[in-house]
Amino acid sequence: MVLFYLEPCCGKGAISRVLEEYGYKVQSSDISTKDNIYGEKGIDAFLINKLNDNIITNTPYNRSILNDLVEHFSIIYIKKMALLLRLTFLESDEIRELCASLPLKVVYIFSSRITMYPENDDKPKNKGTTAYAWFVWEKGYVGNTILNWIYDKECK
């Protein structure tokens, strides 16, 4: 059985390309209409209503839409949802309540700061200044959230 992934905020396709290299089927899209967008351009993630086996993405970090995006994605995934987010995503009563109604299975924390830098910029010599993690939800999961770490050597 081939697993299907929706990547609704694909940008230049970094996540989509890796999944495709490993043989996964990926539907990639982004709200941006820039030429460098990897998937279908001009697709607002909030307007995607088709059910998807799995959702994986690096969402926009705009707090005013992030919580709504997570709630929307939670309605349209069937198996798993994995979101690359700032670790500070956990810092609010609203997220605590969301995770009570939609149990978060695993948080994979990067053990050292990863560096994300603008396109066409040289890769900085220093580590990033923001802590990131993969947040993974699985339909039907019941239990406490598991914390795990991704070690720096695994990111190279």
C-alpha cells in the first residue's frame, strides 16, 4: 500500500522532494504563486477539504492563523499529521485545550537549533536562534504526549 501525503504549504518543495525520493505519493501546494513554488500554486490550505491519509508540512508561523490551520488540518487527515513548528507552539492555554481535544502523540525536538535561512542567502556559520520540533498527531491516539529528540548528527 502506497501512503499518500498532503503537503499544503510546500514552498520550494524541501519536504515533498524527500518524501518522493522515498517513494511516497505527495500532493504539494502552496498559497504563494511565485515561480519557485514546487507544487500547485495559489492554493489556500484553508480551502482544502478533501480527506487525506497524512498531512506533513512546515506551516506559516503567523500565530494569528497557526492555531486555525492546525484545527483545519485535524479535520482533513485520516491517519497522521506532522507539522514542523517552533517549540513555542506549546505556549498557550488555547493549544493546551486543543491538545486535550486532539491528543498530540509525539513531539520530536531538535536537540540543537536548526538553521532556516532565506532563499539565495549563504548558509549561516552559526546555529539557528529558534527551537523547532516535529509535532505528530495520530487519529485515535489516547495517552500522554511522548517527547523524543532528533540529534544534531541526524540532521546533517
